[in-house]
Amino acid sequence: MKIRYFMDTDTALIEFSNESVLETKEISENLYIDLDGKGNLVSMTIEHAKQKANITEVSYLQMERSIA
């Protein structure tokens, strides 16, 4: 996964795979998702990212499976 932030446009691009994009869907006024030919998520674009997604800090935490 790659996360890119473009300061000049306040846009965040989150890439989940390198597959070719077949379709882009507008989820809301500032949120778009790109899908591959199988309907899988390729990337997500967030416009006005600081305001709409509070993208001032990004962290990653991998959770371990819990044993039940």
C-alpha cells in the first residue's frame, strides 16, 4: 500500500494494488474509489484531505489474530 499526499491540491491518494483501473466511482463529493476489472479496490482519492479526513498524521498498526 502506498499513501501519497499532494500539498498543492490537499489531495490524498491511497493505492492498494498496481492493477489497472477499469472504473472510478464517486462515493461522495470528495471521495473517489478506483476499481479493477473484478470489482476490487485499486485506489482511493480524498480531496480536501486535511479538512475532510484529518490527514495531518498517518500511522499504521498491524493487529495480530486473537485466539478464541
